[in-house]
Amino acid sequence: MDARAEPLANRRLRILARATFIWGLLILYRLVSLQIFRHDEFQKLAQQQQDREVEIQAPRGIIYDRTRRPLAMSLPVDSVCINPMRVPDLALAADLLSRVLEIDGDALLGKMASAVDNHRGFLWVKRKITPEESVKLRSYNLDWVEFRTESRRFYPKDTVGANLLGGVDHAERGNAGIELSMNEQLEGKPGVMRTTSDVKQRVVDLQIFTDPQPGRDVTLSIDERIQHVAERELAIAIERTHAKTGSLVVMDPKTGEVLAMASYPSFNPNVPPVKGETLETRTNLPVSSPFEPGSVFKVITLSAALETTNIRPGTIINCGNGKITLFKRVIHDHHSYASLSMADVLAKSSNIGAINIGLRVGEKNLYEYVKRFGFGKSTGIPLPGESSGRLRPLKQWIPSSIGSIAMGHELSATTLQLAQASAVIANGGML
């Protein structure tokens, strides 16, 4: 039959059949390609979308005082995150979340919009929210809001021992004080968990590959009751003297154990830093802020004299009627004394008496005993930022330095060093 005479309908039907056959072959080829040749590749991509490895935060160790009262512990709290790609109305969502979580709504809206523009499916909204915020937000049953359990450091005694304990960052890594210096012991090892989610990002299966290893607990020599009293009395003294800062150390002279270490000003580690708060409020002053000890240092001068000279507590010391010229340098006393016994030089804190005792001791002996009492070097306490103070080598002394050193000048020491030196006296001369 002549093709030209073939009915138009039959030709169209044949063309359609051929097109359908070719279309079917293409589909078959595509199915074979996807299901057989590229099966492993697409299975891997699907797993990447559905499966996610999540780090399981390990509980941080507890910090106890010497009587096992907890000073710092970690508690589970909720953190809020979202998939911005699934949020139906960004502006409405930002407004709702900002009111419930008390955050900046405009800033959140900007972050959400940026995440959508960059096709990012994850955004932290607020980490470590309060239980009240969690209850309120959960009541809305928003399927695009996800809650994740994290850990929050809690200090049950609030300000007690705050400068000593320090604090942690958002990832619960120590950033000051004991939390920093003993971070390796306190910080556990995180675990790993794999979750499988459905199309709505709801977890349908999870598998823990590695269990988290909790951090180790740490017990301090601090006594929480003594620490509380020390901080209270330090605050009273600061108010009475109108001082700006102060520090206090309580030490057991028999063992050298620190029973309390107080700083003023202090802070509450449970409360985030406020705008304008100075670093001074969070500084552990007893170990990091050296100063000229002044008259309390006369104990060291007199101790050196008892060891290296024939001076005894009853020995009469010339006090020069309150004035002495030492290598062309004129030094005055706070009160005019003609002479005092060695014991009264200490009791009345006579500068001239201490200088004359220091001259009897001599530069070399005085320098040696100042070092023996622990000045000029760190104590080795396991706290960050400890200062060693300042004690110039003997070769750097000027002729009148012996007079200054004898009454506690031309050197600097921390409160901890002074407490250690005082403990030597209380412990019969043993450091």
C-alpha cells in the first residue's frame, strides 16, 4: 500500500507508538542507571539527608569542698534550634520566638533569612534556656522547632567561691579558676549518636556508637562554711575602709591546705556577664594581684634576725626617735620612739626599729630568708594566672634597699604568698 495513501490517523498512531517506545526505553535506562549502576551513590546521598551523627555531650565532673558539699555541678537543660527552610513565616516565627525566649527578634529574623538564602537547614535560636522558657515554647507544638538536651554549669552557692571556681564557656570548657586549671579532669569525653529522620526531620531511629565518658569529680581543700565567712568579713572590711578591692586567704599552717580564698569584688557565676562589667570582678586576686606587703613583712625581717643574729625578743633596738638617714636617704617612722625591745618593734610596727634589725641581719642573709619564706616565686597552687610577685636579685639592690625590704617595700607579694609565709611562723618555722 502506498504510504501516501495511508490514512493520517494510522500514521499518527505509529509515530505515537514509536515515541512511547523510545520514552519507555529512556525510563528503563534511567531506572537501570539509578537502581543498579548508581545505586550506591544515591543510597549514600539519601543516608546523608536522613542520617546525622550527633555528639553526645559528656557530663562535667562535680567540684566539691572538703566536706563533699557541691560547689559546681552540671544540670541537663534544653537548647532550641530550627530548620529555617521549614519555617512557614519567618517574620511571624521570629516574633514568636523572641517573645518566648526574650531575644532580639530583628537579629533572629536576619539570621533566619540569611540561612534560607544560603540553603542552610540548621540554626541555633538560643542555647541553654530556662525550664520556664522550655515549657512555654513546647506548649505551642511547633513542628519546625527542635529541642536538644545540653548541659549547663550550675553553682549552688551562687557567689561563694566564685573567683576561685572560675567558670565555663557555652561548650562547658573551663575558662577561669579551678574550672580552667582542672579542666582535663573535669571534662569528660563526648559520645557519638547517629539519628535517622523522616521527610519532616522527625527522628525515627537512633543508634549510639560511643557512650559519653563523664568527667571526674574534684574535691578541693576549701571549706564552704569558712569560705562564706571569709567573704562576708572581707566585704565588711572593704565597706569600713572604703577600699576598692580586697583579698583574703585562710590556710591550715600544719598542712598548707587553703581553707578559703576570697576576692572582692566578686560575681555570681550563674548570671551571664552584664554590659560594662570589668574583668576585676572575675579576677582571683589572692593569686594574681601582687602588691607591696608593707609592715606585715616585718615578721620576715625579725625571723631572719632570730636565726642569723644574737638578737632576741627582749633585745633593745635603737629607734632613732622616729628618724634615720640611710645612705643619704631620710626615713621617718609613723611615731617617735627612742628605743624599743625587739618584741615591741613588731607590736608597734616601728619602721626604724625594723630597719636597724635588718642592718644587723645584712643584705645577703635577709635576701636568703625572704626567698626561704617563699617570696619571689610561685607557690605552685593549681590555679591559672598565679603571679610569683617580685623580688629583685641581690645584685640589683641599691645601698638603701635593705631598709626598704626590711619594712616590706621594694618587693611585691600575693595574698597567698603572705598567707604561706605566716603559716611558716604558725608552724614552728616549717614551710
